[in-house]
Amino acid sequence: MLKDRDKAILQRIGDYCQQIEQTVARFGADFETYCADHVYRNACCMCILQIGELVGKLSGELTAAHPNIPWRSIRATRNLFAHAYGNVSARITWQTIREDIPELRENCRKILASGANDEG
């Protein structure tokens, strides 16, 4: 069974993914616009940072049960954003926003829908 704490964390991760998607919808799905607008970049990057923070709070049982999700990389991204934000590549961040965030949101949705720590 999915632990209540893990469930709450996954829901919050999904909420941050949704906020990123809403930010992209508001500002536009254009890399040049993203690069030119610090408000756009900061909004997305703060959500990515929060996602990484939350991933670090998931139980080991949950993360071990879903090895297809790059939990360590997500956490490492949080650390990069927190400690070396000025050196974060806009291109890589944009790729994360456009490719990884929707995938993470869907993975969280699937885990929550399954209600269990096992694949399914």
C-alpha cells in the first residue's frame, strides 16, 4: 500500500509539475521567450527546485519500487539549482521543462492511481 506521506508528497510533486505546465502555457512554449524573461525562468526553476526537495522526502520503499523514475537525478537537479543556480544551462532546463516534467507528472499520477508501491 502507498504510505500516506508518500501519497501527499507525490501529489505535491504533481502540483509543481502542473504549475510548470501552466507557466509554460501563460508565457509560451518558446525557448527564446523563456531565455529572455527572468520571471518565466525563475518561476519554472523554483518549481523544479521544490520537486527535487520533495523527492528527497519520499520513502526508500517507494523510490526502490519505481526504479524507472530517475529519483537521484531529480534530487541532484535540486542541489544544482540551489547551490549553482547562476551556472544552470537554460537549454538543459528548458529540456527538463518540456520533456521530463510531463513524464514525471504522469509517473506520479500512475503511482497514485495504483495506490501501491509496486509497479503497475
